[in-house]
Amino acid sequence: MSAMFWVVFVYLGVTCYLGYLGYRHTRSAQDYLIAGRKMHPAVMALSYGATFISTSAIVGFGGAAAVFGMSLQWLTFLNVFVGILIAFVVFGGRTRRLGHQLDAHTFPEFLGRRYDSKFIQVFAGLAIFAFMPLYAGAVLIGAAKCVAPLLQIEYNTALFFFALIVFVYVFLGGLKAVMYTDAFQATVMLAGMVLLLWMTYAMLGGVVPAHEALTAAADKVPPPLVAAGHQGWTRMPAFLSSQWWTVVSTIILGVGIGVLAQPQLIVRFMTVKSQRELNRAVLPGGIFILFMPGVAYTVGALTNVYFLNKGMGPSIAAAKGDVEQIIPMFIAQALPSWFGALFMVTLMAAAMSTASSQFHTMGAAMSRDVYERLRGGRGNSLLINRIGVFVVFVISLIIAWGLPRYFAAQGEAIVARGTAIFFGLCAAAFLPAYLGALYSKRVTRAGAAAGIVAGFAASTFWLVFVHGAESKPLLICQALFGRPSLLGTLTPDGRKVVSDVVWGIRWADVDPLIVALPLSILVTVLVTCLTRPQPGQPRVNGRMEQP
């Protein structure tokens, strides 16, 4: 315990020092919100990656990989190809340039100024403020669930002190403190995950024997998973089965595409001062993202080999149905005790780097995009931003405290689910307007606003009334219509939603993104075609600028 204490103590000491440096160099709202637009490309790349990858990827999706198998590696491919290459090359450069021209400090402000729309900025800020606390809560839950048993403390105690440490350095140092600590935390995460992969393969007899054993274990898949479409941990689920829709539409596409419209990631493009520095960030960012989810999903799937060898059944059975306990349980039982201390710090770094960016983004959305915009920009901007961070810290803490109890009672996991919900919502609501802002002179203010509202409304409706994974535990559809989903019914044991088949598709298994994003694109295009573009938009320094 003493060794673990000192490892954690040193880690927190370095984190606090970097947070203090951020505080010392924060003197204005631009420093607090956009890191002064002078961040080093390596720091920017590591901050982007550490913000992107959290305990949701390691604990939540790593546990999901133990259930669904290597099929989740398609998400690793999209994380690198879409989340880094496409994001930086197609979106990043134009976002940086136009963001500087518009003097935008947040993503909602970027859209609002690009379309000259107070409504778009305020609505986008409210959408972030309404839904990101769920994502932040999921990250805090994942961290507390891992830290509590390793430090032998209560879940609520681990949750409170973990969140408080993150809040303090975000509150004081803003985005500079966030990005400084992110870069350090990304280094810790990368070292921990590389070591985890090496030790896992060594314990299972090497790369080839480990994967051969995983393939041979296909007949050990639990019957309920087989009935849902599972065909083994090294194969994709059966095409169009319930599990196929979960893996492909919710996990792979929902997160893989949703990354392009993440407000906390987009703002990083505006923190570097030139295109050259943004280009230099692609390689370190790509390497980091390749290792982080790639290792988590590989190790998650391979835990089945370990637990089966120990006679405990597959991973989901060993963890008694709690997918979020699979990775921590594997670390505690299969690997040396000293690695538990190192891996706990890895998880803390993953959670802190993402949670800090979430607190910062939500606080900025509440203060700059909603409060200040509605008041016409009056007030002490730096003070208002800090107050916003405090408010969202309290809300996220309450969510992280309450959700495990509620979702456990409903028989659902929340860490990976909360992440997928927010990623998909952002893609449906913001991606068409964001892409139009960067590449089209024709998209109108009305078209962008209509698309954002349509995507947000369709996603919310589908979550509450159709998609069984959320509509069942939310209970709203059950209360209004007497069934857990408008297009699904409960199994006899009351634990899962059985999708009704309409036009050959199991709609209650289809993620909201699959419906809401095409609708958002369609509405944006149709309304744009029916309205005229506003003249002279965007205006920068008194002249018309194009992206």
C-alpha cells in the first residue's frame, strides 16, 4: 500500500504543479478559453488524444470488447482514420484559420459567429450544457470504480476527491492548465497501456497462442449472447442481429463519427498559431490514439482466455454481468500487484484528462455561450467562466453519484453508454452545420439552425422513445405508452428489449445517429435551398472572409 501511495502522490504532485503553471500563465479570457492560441503542437496533440481517450475507452469499451470481442477494433481504425487524420487534415486547418478570423473562443461561438446567429450559439451552448454532464459523469464513474477498490476506499469518497482535484486546476488555470496536465497524463497513459499489452501477451504465452486460444473459445460464448448474434470473440456479430446493431451503429459509428463534432476536441484546433504546427501534431496524435483504444480492446477481448483458463467462465460471467469491472478485475487477479499501482495511475490520468476538458467545455458553454451572449457580453468574463466551471462540476458530481445506483437497478451499464450517447448526439446536431461552416458559402443561417435543432430533437426522441438501451432504463416511454420502446417489447425476465422488426430492420436496436444524422443533413440542405444566404457572412475586420 505504501508503494501505491507514493506512486499516486508523485503523480498528483506533478499534475498539481502543471495546473499551477497554467494558473500562472492565465491572465485573460483568451488564455482561459483558448490557451492564448500559442500552444506547442506536441502538447496540443497529446491533449487532444488524452481528452479523446478516457476511462470510458479503457474500462467501459475495454469491458465491452470482453463481451463483443475483436470486432471493436474497427472503432480503433475509425479513431485513427477519422478522429485524427480526417479531423486534423479536413477539419482542423480550416477550423484554426476561421476560428482566428472570427476571434471565436468556443465551438458554439465559432458556429454562432460563422452564421451570424445568436440563436445557434445559445442553443449549441445549452445542448452541451444539457448532455455533456452525462458524459462527464460516465468518466467520473469509470475512474471512481477503479480507484476505490485499488485504494481500498469507498466509491463516494474516491469520486468526490477525484472530481475535486480536477475541478481545482480547471477552475484556476483554464485551458492552459488543462492542456499542460493533459500532455503529462497522456504520457503516463501511453506507458501504462504499452506495458499492459506486453504483460498480457507474456502471461498468455505470446501473441499467436493468445489469439488462437481466443478463436478456439467460440463455443464458450454464453447462450444469451449467441442468441443476440455473437459468433465468437474474433468474429463480427451476425449481420443485422441485435448485437450487430449495437456494435456497428452505437459503438463503431456512433463514437467513430461522433468524434468529428466534439466541442472539447474542436477547440484544440484553435490553440495553435499556424497550419504548420497543426500538421506537426498529426503524427504524435495518431500514434497515441492507435495504442490507447487498440490496446484496451485487444486486452479486453483476451481477458476471456484468462478467465476461461482459470475455470471462471468468460469475462462477463467472471465479473457477474458488470462489464465495467472486467478490466480492473483482470488487472487485480492476473498481473503483479506493483502493476496495479501503475495502472491505477494510468486510469486516473485517462479520467482526469477527459474530465478536465469536459468541465472546461461545459463551463465555457454555460458562461460565454449562454449567459454572456444573452446579456450582450457584459460582465467579468474570466470570473463568469470560473463560476460556470463550478456549476457544471457540481452537476457532474451529482450525476456520477446517482447514475450507478439507478442504472444498476435497471440492469444497465453506463460508462460506455454515456460516452456513445454524447458522441452520437454531437454528430447528429452539429456535424452538418460545422462542415457547412468550413466548406460552403451557400449554407444559410436558417439552414444551419434548422439542421442543428432537427438533429438534436431526433436524437433525443430516439433515445427516449425508441432505442431500447436507453428508453428502457429511462422509463419515460414506459410511463407514457406502457412499453419500454415504441418499437420493442421486454423479454419475459424483464431485462432486455426485444426489437420489433419493421421493413426488415430491428429499429429498437438502431442507434439514434443512424436516423438523426441523415435527417439533420436533409433538413440543413432543404432549408438552405429554400432560404437566401445572409449577406457579408462571416465578417472579419470589416470585410467578407471565406473559410
